[in-house]
Amino acid sequence: TCQATFEGDPYAASAHPLDDAFAISDTEALQRGLVARSRYESSRHTEEMTSEICAMFRHQFGKGGELWFSTDADYTDRKDDIYARRELRYFRSPEDNVLRYEADHDPSHKLDLRTSVMLKMWIAKPLLLTTDYGYNYERDYASRRHAIGGDAFTSTESLPEEAIDAANSFANRHTTGKHSVMTSLRFTAGKFKFTPQLTLNATHEDLYYQRGALLVDRMRDLWLWTPQLIMRWDLKRGQNLEVAYRYTTQAPDFLSTVNYTDDTDPLYIIEGNPLLRKSHSHSAGLSYFANITAKQQTVMAMLRFAKQVDPIATLLSYHSQTGAYREQKMNVRGGYNVNVSLNLDRGLGEFVRLRCEVDAGHNRSYGYLLAGFDAAEV
């Protein structure tokens, strides 16, 4: 893998800037605004074993009643051994140039158990109850033993202690137990159908993360509610109008809320952010559908609107001296999107159909401009 960082437009002086970055002299590199380059050569040996088991039961009863049960389990055991040679060249600070050999021993395993039960039945003639319960247990373990030395390593199983890079060696055990309950009740009154729905996700997470001097052993409990309402009006046979609303909440990945720094790749550093908050979204839609048999024609028109609250974006900062980037997840100001679509499909005789689609939308989102490193951190 070859990387190069330029100050300004890399194509201003060459049509193939990446190739030239490894062919030109130091003086030419500075003239063309080349800040740094990296060459990473690696070989990988992977061993993996996977297994899966599943079972399902379905029973229908009464008029439209249904009971459905399923369970399945997946297990994966994996081991990666990586040998690498990394050459780093900093044209503005040549005293930091590096030529080193690296090795990684990455064992991991993952267990995933899923069970769900769904019941659908008519309580009375106008009332259809649908309820669904699901449980998901996931245990994910991953670790890395990262070593750096002046000579190539012969085995990842017996890496010398003095070569271990503790800051980029880690052990990560993440256990999740998630209960999900969904209940909806469809009420029919003449040509109108109302379907309120509520979903509750109760999640318990346990995270153990060790990286160098950093040790995180903590838990969090999440209660995420997702209400939804669908209203449908059957205008006449083959034509209906539907209005829907949904509110969702998403929690950031647990590990991304840990205050850690991963500089395994010196030109692209990743940081956690303990200040990350949950993100939310409101979405609403209006749709019209018509199937006109006499004219062999269908019409579908939709209007959709979504509003985001505290969405998560990526903040990139740049160090002009070394050409390194730093990535961190951040909450940003919420945006919105509006979309309108129209679909017409009409038959012209027995063998010809005419189809027309029109789609238009407007999106607004927020992020960050590329920032420089804080001098106090360098």
C-alpha cells in the first residue's frame, strides 16, 4: 500500500502524483508540496472456522392467526498473523523518517445467538394484533499483539517483549444482550385503517477494553423507544392514500465513546470520543397509489420528509508538518431531507408499456471543515 500527502493540488504538477511521489528526489518533493509518503508491504495468514445452526416453527390458526418461532446461532473463530515492512518519509522533518518491520498476532472469536417469537391474531373483527419479541446475545472478542522492530520477525507466536508496541496492542471484549418487543394494533373503520406501533429495545452492554495504559471496564443500559403511526384511507377500489410517521433513536458504538488513540498507521490516526451523544430522527411520509384496471395504468406518488437530531459525523484534522490526518466522531447540527417522487406505468395494448419516473429532493447536512492539529497535542 502506498500513500502520499500533498500540500495543495497533487495534480498541479503531475498526472500521476502517487507514482511520482516515490520516484522524485527530496528537493523536487518539497517543490511539489509533497509533505509525507508511506509504503506498507505486508503478508497475511488467516485461519477461520465458522459454524451455524438454526430452527424454525410456524403455525397458522383461526382466520389469519399465526404463531412463528425461530432461533439460530453463529460462531466464528479466527486468527490473523501479519508480517509487514513500513517505510515513512517526512520531507519537512527528515529526522523523523522511519524504516521498520511490524508484526501482528490477531486472534478473535464471536458468538451470536438470536431468538424471536411472533404472534398475529384478530382480537375482534376490526382489530388485528401483531406482537413480536426477540432476544439477541452477542459476545465478541478481538485482540491484537503489535510489535515493531529493526529486523523482520520470524513468528508472531513468540514476539520478543522488548518489541511489543503496548500503545497499539489491545484486548477488546464486548458482550451485548438485547431484548426487542414490538406491538402493533391495526384498527379498521370503514375505509380507514389506523396502525399504531411501538418498539422497545432494551440493551445491556459490557465492554472490557485494554490498550497500553488504558483500561476500560464498564457497562451501559440503553432503553430505546421507536413509535410509529400509519393511517391509510381506501379512497375506492384500487386507490388509497397513506400517511406515516416514525421516530427513531440510535446510540453510538460503545467503543467509539472510549477515550483512546490508535496510531498504528502514523498518517491516519483514529481517536475515540467519550462525549458522543445519541442521535435521533423524525421521518414522515405521504403516499398515493392507484391501480386503474380499465386503463391498464398504475400511479404512485410519494412525499417524504426526515429530520435528524444530533447526527454523528467525522471530524478530520490535519498536521501540516507530518502530513498526518486524525479522525474522531462528533455530534453535529441536525439536518433534513425532502424527497418527492412520481411513478406512472401504463399499458399501450397487449405488448407495449409506457413507464415514467420523476424524482426530486433537497438535502441539508452539517459537518466540519478540515482543521489543523492543536499545537498543544503535538
